[in-house]
Amino acid sequence: MFNLNIKKYGIANISIKKAIISLLFIVWILFSWSCAHPICEDITPKDTTEKIRIYNMILKSGKEGKDAVVSTYYPVENFGNGKTISCTQLGGVPNQFIERGYIDFDLAEAIPSKAKVKKATLKLFADTVNALGSGLRPIGHYYASGKQWKVSIISTFWDELNISWFNRPQTDKEFAVLNGPEIASQAINIDVTEYAIKKVNREPGVYGVTFYFDYGPSVIANSTIRFCSSDHQNKELWPELHIEYER
């Protein structure tokens, strides 16, 4: 009986040893997979998925906004504080009346330089309050059928309180050609993604956008598109820049 018991307990001890060795082996495997030691760093799986966030922003220029209009009738006068920004072509030579509108937004502090602009839209509201001249019409848009207007990037610096027809800035080739509004009070949405991308990327020669008619002195277009500026009496109608970007 005594010898039998020894064998019995000997078998039990062997089984326990095998169980302990198996458990230690499993612990070693788990430890190897989750090792934080510098030598084992490359063994640990990593989440390399790049997280991209989409942002939507609306910039609404107020009194500090930068916009102006220049006029051939008043070639040395500045209208940087005017309530309206417009593009106009009325009559023909020798007394053709032309206006061009200019606008720019400061994006340096609003959007990170490494952001990727997906879409940018400039929304301009019709000015149906202020007339073209003292007691004159039109109020709002007046548009000749079939005529188009253009939008270009401004390529040289301009000062809102100094710009005039004679010292207006240079512009690039138009990036948008638009049909006229259907009604006098219509708000206009302009795709200015190209401008916003260049502006956010801090590219040189990007100082806003200008809109204008370009039919030459012999064409009587008799059209004007008039928008509320950042100095308009109704702040709800100030220009808006809608930007969608990711980073």
C-alpha cells in the first residue's frame, strides 16, 4: 500500500508540473505579443489609420471686411466704404459707364495652412435698398438678356480705402463665367474653390476676386449686378464665404 501511494502521488506531481509548464508557455506567448520593450516594439500591432475630419465654416465679413467698387465715371474716387459692390456696363462710347467689384477674405487665422479645401462658395445678396445714384434706378439687379459676367482672381495688392479706377489691381484670366440673375433681388452663389485653395495654401498673387462685364466699348450691355457690401446697413446681407475643408 505504501509503494502504491508513492506511485500515485508521483504521477500527480508529474501532471502538475506539465500543467505549470503549459501555463508558463501560454503566458510567455501572450507577453511576447504585447511586449512594450523597445526591442519588441515592432512586434506590437499598431493602428496606422489616418483620421480625417471634415469642417464646414461660414465667414461673414463685417465692417472689417475688405470690398470695394471702382467706376469709370469717378476714376480717382474711392468707394471702399460704399454699401454696394457691383459690376456694371451701361451705354456705349464715348460715355460708357463701367463698374467693377472687388472682395477679399482673410483666411490666414480662420483656416489652418495645411487644410485641404474641398469646396468654397461666395454668397452675395442683392442690394435692393440703395440706388445706383441719388434717386436713380435701378435698385437691385438690372440685366440684359443673354449677357454674361466674369469672375477673376486679383493678382496684385489693393487697399480698400485707396483703390480707384485709375489704380485698380491686376487680375488673372477669369475662372468663372456666369449667366445673369433671373430677378432683381436674387442672391448669387459663386464657386470660388480655386481662389480658396490658393489662399489657404498661401500662394503668392492671391488678393481676392473681382467680378465684371467685359464686352468692349462698342457693345451696349446695359446691365448691372449689385450686391450688398460689408458696409451695408443690413448685416444679415453682408457677403458670406462658405468653405468645406478637411485636415
